[in-house]
Amino acid sequence: MSRTPPIITGLYRNTEGAVPTRPERILTEISKSLQINRWYAQEILFLAGDEESAQDLISFGLHPYRTFSDAPSSIHSHAVHHMKHWMCYWALQEFGEVLWVDWDTINLRPLDEAFWAYCRAFDTPKFVYSPNYRPIVNCSVYYIPASWSERMRQSFEMTAAPPNDELLWAAILPSAILPSDVRERPEFWWHDRVYNVWFPEELEQITNNTYFIHVRELDYADLLHRETISN
């Protein structure tokens, strides 16, 4: 099998207010996520938005691969919206392609050759499709190929409110980053490979082809475990 792309995730503080604040909810998710997804600690490259976040990662026994204290001030001043996008853009320059995975995800099966082949198919980013979600694209688990580096750089110039990574991707302007008909373009979506699961009853949509679910509550892992046992 050819070399697989690096898998990354990150931690950064909310710098929107006068005083930066620790992402307490995310820190709780990290603790649960590492218990559920045992391989994350060994296989993911962990990125920190600042030295304080790096120390938080270390407190979980993780080794930050890179700390972005040197990111542009425009990124740090809106870190809660821009830092994740900046981390992915940096990784694209560093590695040529990248898979981002949020902490509040549950991995259901190993990432095999078929998964990576689909990542690289059509030379497009891959997003979770959320039809009732304002940005359309959901970046909880998403893949970016090298050919999208320049468009991703341009996305930092987009105007979006709030300017989070998903709205920056989905902004539809004369120089749109994604095509205006992206909803109807199947090559941009994970389909059943990755689902967004907000409510327990939505667990029913999972198929044998599902690799990740992005969840509202990581406790859904317990429901999945009980369902597996009952079957």
C-alpha cells in the first residue's frame, strides 16, 4: 500500500475575548476520546495552538508534534474560528495531503486501503454532508489533497460570520472556494463512510462501510457497545 496521509487533530484556546480561555469542553472530550479510540494516541499527530495547549496535551500523555505560537496574529486573534483551518493548511504544505479528525468522533473500523483510495479519488476534499447545517460542509472528519492548497490559502481572505473553518470552506462568492453546486457533487462527500450522529436514534444509519461517526456525546460509544453485544 502507498504511504498513507498523516492524521491530525489539535487543541487551541478561545482567544475571541479579552482573556484567552481554556477549552474545558474539549479537554473533557479528549479524555473520553482517548479511552474510546485507543489508536489515536499512537497514530495521530497532535497540534497545539499555543504553549498552554501544548502543556494540556502533554498532561494526557500526548506529544505535540508542532506548536503554533508563531502563527500570524490574525489567526491567534480569532483562534477559535481560524486555528483549526490554519493547522490544516500548514499540514497540507508539510505533507501534501492530510486527514483531520475531531476529538468528538468514534472510530468504528480500521482505516484500510479502500478508505485511503476513496480519500484520493476525484482529487477533491472530502467532507461530512450536513444538509440542514448552515455551512453545508462539516469538518469533523475531512481530507484535503495537495491540489487544494492554493484555494485553501485564499479561504483565509473570505468574509464569513462567524469566520469558522466550515464557513470559510463553504463561502459562495465570485471566487468561491467550493463549487456553488457542491451539494449535488458526490465526489466531495464521505457518504456512509462518515456520519454526523446528533441523536441516539441516528445510530441506525451506520453501515458496514462506516469508518467514523461524529457525535454530540461520546457516551454514544456505550450505546454502540451494547448494541453490538445484543446482536
